[in-house]
Amino acid sequence: MHKKKWTIAFVLLLLVVLTACEEKETVKLSKPTEPSSDEVIPKDQAKSSLPPDLVSEKKAEKTAVETMNKISSTYKELGEKYEWENESNPADYETLKKALTPYATSSLIATKLKSISTNYYCKECNMSFFPDVTHLIRFELINNHAGQFSVSAIEPISKEGSGGLTIYMNFKYVNKHWKLNEWDEVTYHQKYLNITADEYIKYVKSINPSSDISYQGESTRTNEKGEKEEILVFKENNKTYAISKNSSQRIDDFKEGQKEKEKTEEKDFNLKNIQKVDQETADIFIEHYLRDLTQSINTNKFEHVQPYIQRDSVLWNDQKQLVKMLYERDIREEIVDYSVLDVESVSEEENEAVYTIQTKEVISITTNGQSQEKEYYRTYTVSYSNKQLHLTKIESL
């Protein structure tokens, strides 16, 4: 009897031990957890409660202008308050650092902004340390992610001679505020501005809204290097002058009677009222199409190029996807040169005629800051109906 009791007791004890072991193992095998927010949010945003929404193009421009203006005015106001001067009374970095913190990241303050403070307060110097964002034009949102975005814009050459730049600005979301993280300036020697007449008029009006300026046309001239360059001619307050498309440099000694005509003059072109299809019409049509296609690619706005394409066609959908794909891959394009090699009638019916247009195109393609020129031979198939031309097919040879 005692032996049986001992056997039962031993079995019960063994069950208790096994149960304890199982509970211990259960604790070890806890469910996997999601990575912490600090692991997925960029380091500069780690203190933010949540990553911000993507900014709109309008908000990006507003943020860029306001932030850069606040940074430059901080330098000016503190310099006047403390009477800083590079040699006799140098700027106090700690004072500047504290005042700049709401507008710039700590890395930008410790590097570029600190370096500027050692040269900014020179009374005899005539130097520009910050882009004139009030008069920048062609703002483009070129990179847009939660917690970070980048914009580009151009600064035409002013009457004082500063400018001629493409400006790139990067912003980060830190402690629930957008802060300038970096900016860079590229001169027209490195990257042509390729300014348009509308852009230059917008620039002039931003400086003097009452200015009476009108576009007179496009021409060419031989510059000081003996090179041909395209120029835009304006009349402002009864005075005629020109600017370089490449640099926006003003040419005051331009004489209207001496201007050189382009090989192909720019003519009024109405997509909805094309009278006939010939070499000249094809040349203008392809020029406008290529110009607006690159604008669509560089801004991710298909509406610039869509008027040239047969609506709801296969090409329509292909081009729409192409614009989106190239923009998202941060690929930018620029037309270097093009020529129409041949125009051929394919078919003519009562309500529609079909033509092919053969071209040679040189395109500058920029990826990761590196540009490369590529040459293409293409055949465009176009439909002519109701005095309108529309692309229906594009083939690369």
C-alpha cells in the first residue's frame, strides 16, 4: 500500500515539473514584434512622433522661400544688432547657432552656415551668400518622400550681375518642422538655364510688377567666344534688349536691325488649327512635342504632352506610364538638337490622312547627377483630321 502511494506521489511530482518547464518555454517563444519607428524613420526624424505627409508642389515652394528668407534675414538682423564685422568684431557662432536652429538642420548649421558666418560680415565685400529666393522661377519638386523633399529653381542674372544659377534645396522634417538640410548652386557654365520668354517676363514682374515688358521674338547672335547662341528679344518700357537663353545674361547693346534670323523661324502654332501637313509643319509639331515631353518627364505632369497624342490610344497609355516611370527613377531629359529628315504621306481618306515623320534627335539624359547625350532615329506616325495632328505610333530605329 505504501509503495503504491509513493508511486502516485512520484507521478504527480513529475507532472508538476513538466508543466513548469512548458510554461518556461512558452515565455521564451514570444511573438515577433514590428520594428520600432526609429528603425524606419530617418535619423534626423527620430524625435518626430510620426513621419509627415508628402508635401504638395505649392507647399514645397512656399517652405523653400520662407525658410531661406528666414535664414538670410537672421544673419542680417543679428549682424546689425551686435555690430558684427569680420575683423574687428567677428560673429558669435553660438548666438547664430541658436537663432538658426528653427530653420536649419544641425549638420547644415555646423558646416556651411558656420563657414558663411566667418565671411558674411565684410562691409567692403560685395558677395552673395544666399540665393535670391524671392525672385527664383521654375520651381520644381524633384524629390518627395515622407520626411524629406527636394526642390530646384533657377535664378536669372540680375542687373547687378549675380545669378545665372540653378538652385537645388533639400529639406528634412525634424521635431515637427521642415528644416533646410542642404542647398547647392550650379552655374550656367555647368548647366544651361534654357530660360523661356514667359519665365523671364515672370522674373522681371517679380522685381517690378508695373514693368511694361513684352516678348519680341527669338534670334541668334555670335557671342564673345565666337559661338552662335540663341537669344530672346524683349521691349521693356520702350527699350529693346535681348537676353541669352543659356545664361539669362542681359544684352543691352543689342540692335534690333542687326539681329540674325534663325534657320527656322518660330511661328505661331495652333495645334487645333493646322492648315496642311508639310516639312515646315512637321518640324514645328515635333519641336513642340519634344519640348513638352521633356517638361512632362521632368515635372511628372503628363498634361503638358497629352495634347499631341491620340487620346485613349495605346501610345497615350504608354507615354503616360513612361513619364511617371522616368520621373520616379529620377531621370531628367533635355533636348539638345533635332531635325526632321523626311515627311511621307501614308494614306488619305475623306476624314483622315496619315503621315510618317522621320527624325534625328539628340537628348541629354541626366541620372544621379550624371548627364549623357544620346542620339536617336525615330519614325512618328501621325493622324491628320479636323485640322489637328495627333501621334498614334512612335518607333525607334
